[in-house]
Amino acid sequence: MILILKPNTDPESPEWAQLTRHLDSLEDITWTKHEIEGTEQRLTEIYLLGNTKALSPLAMQGLPSVERVVRVQNSYRILGRHGHDDRQNGFTYNGLRFDQDSLHVFAGLCAVDTEEHVERMMQALQEHGQQTTRMGAYKPRTSPYSFQGHGAACLPYVFDLAGKYDIKVIAMEVTHESHVEEIDAALEASGRPTGVMLQIGTRNTQNFELLKAVGRQSVYPVLFKRGFGITLDESLNAAEYLASEGNPNVVFTLRGVKTSMGDPHRNLVDFAHVPVVKRLTRMPVCIDPSHSVGTRDVAPDGLSDVMHATAQGVIAGANMVLVDFHPVPSKALVDGPQALTIPELEWYLEDVAIARDAYLKRREAARSRQVSGHPAE
């Protein structure tokens, strides 16, 4: 059971004290508090664990400061939607809003290779009005002999260049909790000119100790990728590990699933699950067309498969796009064959805008139909 408190409930108020005394008195029930900082107000949610079936929702709603009661209906209690649950789980980080209504494009290097390439990429992003990117410093690879990323060595110049070109948020994968410490130390040493969204890659989807460690910190939001060989439900439960440890600022990423049925693409594109994740959870949903498709191949209509896959996800309501670009793909140390080129960036962003506009029109048409008494079925 979840108790949603009135906005900006004061934890020092008599009402809060009365509420917590009552909760402490409940037998076989434990509770935890989770706060969601919005742009204009702070929301507090109380999660009750244990024998909650015996509790009356009506009685609980009558407690001091309680605005609404929600019965939990699936195992991802914090990130999930329960019944006709219309709560948002968005967050604002470094001046940018991430929720199920926003859209951000994180175009950049799958793996940082040279300082020159990082600067060329960030300069191009600034020229096209972008404030987000992806920059991989730590790269888990299938072969132990493949390039594993420059690690902490590249962080100082990546962060300095981000500040120079007004990049607000960098998506950066971590594979060990020590990487979070290295990122934090490098940001602090450079004066925090940018922000980092910690990325949990598909290989670490069920690395539960890593998820717990990343979830215990609340400074950085998390970009969580679906596991390539497990069910969607298993991946959503894995994402819940982050929130259960205290960090609900999670973006869920669809990146294709591994199966021979996806050939000739690298993975089977699963972007039809964008609305499914938004229906089952309150998380913003990201798509990764580059790792889904795996090539720069172009269809007879002149559009690359990556652009087509991107449009499929965006027109389905995706809130974030993680896509590989590189100044010189032939020199990329990781995933060069799937990286788009900087001259294609303007075209790519225009195509994303077209798909987004189509989605917004479709959504408005659906809402108008519901208002008129003819809900879509």
C-alpha cells in the first residue's frame, strides 16, 4: 500500500508526527518514505510493507496529511503504476525535466576515443541547440581483448568540454560502484560544469549488487537498459532495485532483444514496448536505436534503418533517444559501423521532430475522443 501525502508536507509538523506514530503502531507493518522533488512542489509517498491487506484504504486516507491511498498491484512498487494510478515519476536534473511527457536526444560517442572527437561532437551538438549527449568512458565488452574504454583518464577533458559547449547532462555507463566515485571526484575537481546520468548497461541488468550500490546514491539519475535476454517483467523488477534503495530517478531504456529472429539487425527492435512500459510504470522511457539496429544501412527511401527505428519509438511516445554519432566512424574504437556522422545530425534531429509532432497529434486526437465520450479501445 502507498500513502500519497499532501504536497509539501512538512516532516516537522504535528500532523507528520501523528501520522508516523500511527504507522509505527501497526502490527506486522514496516514503512519507508520516498520524496519526489518537482519543479514547484515536493511530493512525499509512504510505502507500507507487510500484511497490508488488513488495512482499510478509507481509514488510511483519513490519517493526517494523507491525500490518497494506492493499493500495490505489482512487484515494482515504487516505479510501477497500480490500478488507475495517474502519478508521474519524473524528475528535474541540472535544469532539464525528465518525465513521460518530455523528449531529449542523447547523441554522442558510444565510447570516448580522443579529446578531438569529443570536442567535435559537443561543438556540433551546441550548434544544433542540444544540451545532452552520451559519452562512454567505461565499456564492458564481450571479448577481454577488446577496448574497454579510457575510464577515469578521459573524464577531466570530457567534463571540461561539456562545460565549454553547454552540455547539461551526459549519459555514461558504469560497471562497478567505484566508477560512480571516480565520476563524482572528476566532476568535483572540474567544478561540476555538467551533470551525469549513470547508465546501467544490458549486461548488468541483473547485477543486483551494482544496482543496490547505484540506488543508494541520490545525486545522479540512472539510465537503466533492458536486459537483452530476459523478459520485460524481469527487467522492470531489476529497475525496482534502484528505487528500493532510495533512488527513484530512473529512465527505462529499450535497446532491442537478442534473438536470431532480429537478423539482419543486431537485435530485435522492441520499441512497441514503449507504451507498455509507460502503462505499467511511471518511468520515462528511452529508446536506443543504434544498439537495436547495429548498422548504418539505408533503406530504398533514403532513410537509414537507425532513423526508421528512432521514428518508431518516438511516434510511440518515447521520452529519450540514446543514439551513436561519431565524427569519423571508421576510426571509432567501439561500434563504429552503427554510428551516424556529424553531417547527418541536423537531418536526424529534424526527423525526430517530425515523429514527435506526429505522436503529439495522435495523443491529442485520443484525448479529444475520450472527452467526447468515445474512448479509444
